[in-house]
Amino acid sequence: ITICNMENFDPVGIHTGDSIVVAPSQTLTDKEYHMLRTAALKIIRALGVEGGCNVQFALHPESLEYVVIEVNPRVSRSSALASKATGYPIAKVAAKIAVGLGLDEIKNPVTGTTTALFEPSLDYVVVKIPRWPFDKFALANRRLGTQMKATGEVMAIERTFEAALLKAVRSLEIGVTGLWLPEFAGQSNEELLAALDQGDDRRLFLLAELSRDYTPEQLAERTGIDRWFLVKIRRIIQIQERLMREGLSRAALYEAKRAGVSDAQIATLTGLDEEDVRRRRREWGIRPVYKMVDTCAAEFESTTPYFYSTYEREDEAEPSDRPKVVVLGSGPIRIGQGIEFDYSAVHAVWALREAGLETITINNNPETVSTDFNTADRLYFEPLVAEDVLNVIEKEQPLGVIAQFGGQTAINLVGPLHRAGVRILGTAPEDVDRAEDRELFDRLLAELGLPRPPGGTATSLEGALAVAERVGYPVVVRPSYVLGGRAMEIVYSPDELR
């Protein structure tokens, strides 16, 4: 059986690990889809594959000509993505097949009633966006090609492509709340087109910027990206332009939330602050509901508490009245923030379960164990930003939140959650601040009389030069609230520091 068909947003020539991926495919005709599905099944029969196998095709956009790019008979990152996208545990089922069971003998652990022989059907859209390390390697060649450069990825689930795309963008933790990069402000169309032709990791944001003045057809011609995706990106921009033009009405806010626009982005577009937008949204009764990932498009009763948010009517997440704790995951894998944080979060969940508490995980990384639907009692596949996390907390009403195992991602949420009145379990918010803020930590070490290398904090170039002069070159320059060497430089002279 086929578990999941996925489509690359980018044309052939960009490694699938560096491409935005959408499941199920959105631009294939029925004929194209069945042609490729049949070919995949014929290939694995001819090869005698038992268990999981990932078959990747390149399809000509104007004809039915296709080529096989790879046949990967192992559990890969694509299989992890397919598992999380459908809720079908590929590795687990493959292991049972390896010991001799047939698909009809394996119970589907998601529904608890059907067998593993049922092909998953999706009543939602999944978008994966790679996470690149160019924030750490500022001078690296950003151009994408057949050699993969991403260190990790995020996944988002929603009812439409637009909403899933925007959810994935704000999960990336690159300091953006929507399809807008500050570095493109004030650039001419010629400069933007030249950057687009480079084919680097900023392509999605360039397309959004250019879709104000160019048609989807023109951009499709230039990039080889299917027109369907470009029409959807144009729609997001139109919704945002309407907000800028008309301001915040109930109808405009509801349309924006349906399309996945974040409160923070709406605040920027309308000149309000995020708290104002959240308050109005609540007053107008515009709240997310939660749908279940159940592998069968709600055709059968499902026992799996695996949820995603959307702005629709019917809610499928009925909270229990048991005492519960939220454990924040660690988001996408990047250099300096690896799976050790996910490992810690999973152990926190296990310890809480042993203590008799209901556990809730919020995370957005398809590669990790915390996002296996059976690790915690309830899994919410959501961006790890204040808006989405607060929505889940409002829904579930937990005793508190554990943030200290999720690395920098979760630590950065301690402040906003604390200010919103959420109880932070474990290390207190003021102590988190004391450990993360370099100046406060330096003060603490001085109070305790602990030896430390000389240093100082500066908020201006003059201040930084003075501190460096006092400390003596070479110096390490490093901001507060970062892990793993991001935005850190070793500097040998005043000129370099400038």
C-alpha cells in the first residue's frame, strides 16, 4: 500500500531535503497520480521489498514523461515526515513486517479498530519547510542544489495550503512572523528578481514580495515552480494588503486567521500591538478549534489524541479533567540545538506519566520522538510561538508548563507565557532570565565570588570597543538568549569588531 504521496514545491535540481514539501500532492491530475502510484508499486514488487520504501519521481510539467530519481528501501527522513503527516507509524509497521506479520494481521494503532492494510486518507494539508544554518554561517553559499544544506525541518498541518505554509514559516524560528523578510525592504524589483534567480533559501519570501507586481504565470515561467503554489502565495499577500488598507474588522480578521496569518503579523499590518489583536480576536469569538490526525479522514472512530489547530467550527479535542502538564518541545534541529533536547523532553514526559499526570507535548519537528503520537497522552503539532502555545494552554488548562528541556526554543517562551499568567514549572522565570542574560549572570557570579573571565555588556559600538579595550583582544562577542554558538564571533582587532 502507499502511505503518503508528497510533492516538492521546488522544481527538479533542488534536493528534496532542501525543498518545501506538501502532502498530499496538490498539482497532480488524477491520471498523473495513479500513473506514479502504480509505477511505485511495480518497482517495489520487482525489487522484492518488504517493509518501508520511499520512491521518488521527477514528472515533466507538460507531459506524462517521468523518471525515477531514487528508490530508498529504508526508514529515511521522508518516512518520518510521511509518518507524522499521516499518523501512520511506518517504522513500527515495518518492524512487524520484518518479523513475519502481514499488513492484515497488524492493528492500526491510530484508530485501534482498522488494520495496517488501510491506506491513510488525509482531510488536511501538510507543509514541510527545511531549516537552514545560514544564520550561523553568514558567509556560506546559500544557493540550493542537489547537495543538501538543511540541518532540520519543520512541519505544519492545516486545512488549506496557505494556512499550513504560514504555520510552517513561523515554526522556523528565523525571526519572522509571516512571508516578509526585513532585508528586502526598499529593494527594487530588479534586485529582487536577481536574488530570486540565485535559487537560495530565501526564495519563498522573494516570491511573496514579487507577487505584488508580477503574475503567477510570470513567476512560474521564471522559477519552474507550479503556478498553483504561486496563486496561493498571491492570495496570502492580497489578504494582508486588505488588512493594511481597511484596518481590523471582524470579517477581515476572520479571513486572515482562516488563511493562517499570525496575530503578530496582523498587528504589524494594522499598526496595533499583538496583545490588542489577541484581545479583539477573543472578544469577537474568533478562536481556533482542534482537529484530529486519525489516518482515516474521520471515517472511523479514532483513539489517537494527535491534534492540529484551524479556524473552523467543529472541535475534536475534548480535554480531560485529569491533572495535566504541558512539556514544550525543541522545534527544528539546527546546529547547537540537536536531538539531545528532544531526548530530554521525552524523558520529562515519561517521568510525568509515571507520576500519574496527563502529559501534553507541543512541537513541530517531524523527525523527533516527542512527536510520535504515542509518546505523550496528547500531542499538539503546532508552532512554538506564544500565540499558538497560549491557544493550546487555554484549551487544556494545565497545572503548568515545563520549558527547561526544550532548549532555546522553549526557554524563549518562558517570558511571554509568564506574562500571560501561565505557571512555569521547574526553574522560575526570573532565574531563567538570570541564567540567559549575560549581564545578570555576570552580576550573579560577582555576588557569589566565583572566578570568571573578564567581560562586559555593551549596547552600542562605542561601549563594545571600550569593553574590548579593557578585556584585551582577542574577545568573544556573544548576545544573550542564544545557544550553540549562534551569532557568536571571535574578534581579534577593533576594526573586526566594528
